[in-house]
Amino acid sequence: MSSFSVFLRAVHDTVHDYPMKLTYTEPKIYTGGVDVSKWSSLKKSEQKAALSKAWYVYYSYRDPQTQKLKRQPNIKAGANLLTTKKERLLILKQIKKALVFVLDRGYNPYADNKDLKDDLLILLERGDKLSFKSNEINHRETKVDQGVVKEVTKEVHVNDVVIHSIQEAFDKAMSIKVQTLKANSYSRYKSRINQFRKWLKANNIKETQDIKVITKKVVVEYLNEVLIKTSARNRNNSRTDISSLFQVLFDNDLIDVNFVKQINVLKSNPERNKTYKSSELDKILNYLEEKDQILLTFVHFIAYGFLRPIEICRLKVGDIDVKDSKMYIRAKNKPVKIKIIPNILIESLPDLSFKDPSLSLFTPQGIGGVWDISDDYKRDHFSKRYKKIKDHFNLGSDYGLYSFRHTFVTKLYRSLREEKTPYEAKSALMQITGHNTMEALEKYLRDIDAELPEDFSKYFNN
């Protein structure tokens, strides 16, 4: 270093009373470890590998405590949701330009930057041509989705550098969820999320606002309203779905943390159908024998097959193997399970050998036919159909189709207990009902009061 340069630095240090040190490094773009200027010469595998990595803008800023340059959090701005080099660079170059703009004007990640925001507002009011609107920079990105070109507005916040609107974030998360959930599950999921969006709008939180305006406090207030209007169970289900959505937002760098996970789950008392008394059961089965043979067969699958109504609605003709006395149960999000068909259930079935295996086992008109609606609607059909039977016998809301499962599990367990120890009886029952663990079966038996003590009157006679 020349003596003149040393002299200049000494003068600067004396005048300003601090060393001549850069407060930040020039922002740069990380592009998956490759030189994008040579993109066309890269192999397809190399391009794919680069795009599989996260791209971002990075820079360092001098820590006021250590006086050393410290790497700041990477700024991804949702660029990694896009699948081409061109699209990612379009966003990241804009972000880099915006970051340089605010850094040059004094942006400090260790300060609140209020003065900087005020200065920018003054410039705007003065009519200076900036790429800022209020305290935000707007830029537009072109996306190609299934051949249709769409313009998506993204917002860049002066303090946090990048923000995403509620509409943009929610729509993105829902487009991912629709690919991962079954139609029935997605329908319920979408309904709960839409209710949350309506509540946000009703509480003056617009979808054009930053997704970060939705805080833990906001979600808790919404869940409290759900609890007051409905039940703890529905409140917990809403919490689960909102948390699931925010997890997608977090996984895709649209938010910094999924705070919904931190919201507690309330204790709820599940509504469980009562078991039928022996006198009630005989009357109902006799009435079904006379009035509704299809519904009676449906009830037999619950009573003797120990299936849930939704599992019965999923059954196809081909799932019933009468020759080997087996049925193939397609449970939600689980491998197909094989269960034994007891003879008492086979006797209630018509001849299915000439039926197309792809037909629905149960239809409103009979056994084995075309019924192209969702499984949930099928279950609702039989629930409403059974309600007419309940109304005939003046049975309340505590009774339903599930009551047959509870009733026949209780009957079977008490019969097994006449010959076996409690553990032996439960072991045999576990294979029949399909419970995965002994603990789950024991809890179920307690809930339906299947195991009752013997008469203990003699202990009071002493």
C-alpha cells in the first residue's frame, strides 16, 4: 500500500472516528452451483441437478457487536416454486436489485429501518419515479401453468425484503394439497380452509395483504370462534387443517415458521353411539327384514363383518370372495386388508358369481350395481335411510348404524369370556375386529362398556 493511501485512511479514521469498513457485501445470486451464463452448454442432467437445489440471493452485513461481516438469511422469495432457470432468475434478479436499492439507502437488518421507510414515502409523495409503492416494491412475474400464461403479482417489503400475499400463498398451498389428498378428504379440507378465509375477510384481513399478517394470535381468535359456535372436536379439526396448510407454506419458503403447531389441542369428548338393548335389537332387525332387505344386508356387514359404514361403501363385488370366505377391505390411505367372511354373513348375500367385479357391492336399488358417487355420499345415503327406521322406533341421536358394531362386539366379547380368560378373549376378538393393538381394543371395549363386573352384592352381606 502506498504512503499516500495509508495517509488517506488515517485521515478518514481521524475525521470519522471509526475505521473505513464496508457495512455489507454486494448481494449475489446462488444458482445451484453452476454458472448460468453457460446454461445452454450444460448437460440436461446438470441442469436438472442445479434446479433441484435451492436458488437464492445472499449477502453479508457487518454485525454491530462483533464488527465482523455476518452472512444474512438467504432470500428465496418463492423462486424455488418455479421450475425453469429463466423464471427463477427473473425473480431473483428483481430481488437483488431491490436489496441493493435499500442497502444503498441505509437498510440495516439489525435495526427497525423506520427512517428509511419514511424517506421512501417522501420520495414517492414528491413524485420520484421509483419501483416502490408505499413501503413496497411491486414486480410482475410470468408463469406458464398447463399452457396458460398467467401474471402473478409478488410484493417486496422494504424491511423483510420479500412478502407474499395471502391469496397467492393459500392458492399455492391448495394446488399442492389437491395433488396429495383423495377427493373426499380434499373436499372437507377445502371447506375448512375456505371458512377460515371467509373469517379473515370478515375481520378486515384482505387477501392482498402479506401472508405474515396472519399470526398465531389471529389463528387462535378464529379457533376460539369455531369452538364457541360448534365444538371442541370441530375446533381441533380446523386447527389440524390450518396447520397442515401452513406446513406447506413453510416447506415452500412462503413463511418462516409454522406457528399453528404451537397452538394446543383441546380435550374433546367424542360422540359415540350407544349399544342396543336386546329387546330393541330384535325389533329393529325384524322390522328391517320386513321393510328394507338391502339396508338389512348393510347392517349385517356392520354386525357380523365388524366393518365401519364407510368401509362397506368402498366395497366392490370383486372384493367379496365367497369361495374362500374372504373379503378385501380398502381402508383410507392404508394397504388392502383381508378379513374372514363368517357363514352367517355369506348366507345373507345373493349369488354374485355372474356380477361384474368392478360394480359397487351396495347400491340404493340392490346388491351389485353401478353407483358412481363418492364414498361419503354413499355413507350419507344409508345413514339417512336408517334414520327412517330410527324415527319409527323413536330412537334419539345417540343411536345409529355404528350402534350395531358396538352391540355385536359386546355380544361376541361376552360370549368369548364365558370360555376364555380376559386376555384370551381379547386376543381372539382383536383378530376379528381388526384393531391394530391390544391397547386400542381395550380402550374401545371400555368406551362401549363391553366388559362389566359380576354382581357384587354378596360383598355387602358381611
